[in-house]
Amino acid sequence: MEEFEPDFNPFTDTEGAHGEGTPVEAATGLTIRRNPPGYFLDFHCAPRRQYTITVAGELELGVGDGTVRRFKAPTVLLAEDLTGQGHTTRVVGTETRVTIVVPLAD
């Protein structure tokens, strides 16, 4: 799983909204999840390619080589580790982690 750094380009939408945005990606749905402080999920792979958008709380991700990274809200992660050892997930701090998970279409 890696932090997503979007490639922003200028846009103007049909209703007049404008600014910078990313290309539209096809998604299969959306779910909102909550995990309490101290939540831990041992090594696992992502079930599919998906964006995980942390809107509250703090996350710690670990990988097999011992690397551990922390991500505070707001954070957008792109999960693509569909095979292999995967990663660990831990909610750190005292705040419940709230995420929006957006599974991507094939």
C-alpha cells in the first residue's frame, strides 16, 4: 500500500466548477469503515485495488522488511499489494480511524 500522490490537471466541469483535478476512475462502490484505537490486523493483502481515504484518526502500516510508516488524516492510500506478504494495519493514537474505501473497477 502506498500513499497516493494525484496528478492534478486543470478542469472545467459542465456546471462551471473549475480548478485542478484527477481523471475520473471507474469504481465499483464505496464503503465507510471505523476501527477503534488499538485495532490491529496482521499481515494481509488488499482484497482488490482500492483507494483507502482516512478522514479521521492515524494509521500505522508495516511491511515485511520491517518498514513502518504512519499516516494521519487526511490521507489517500492506493492499495495494490494483491499478492505476497502484504502489510499490517494498526490504528495508533486515541482517535477512532474513519476511512472511505473505494474499490476500483478492473
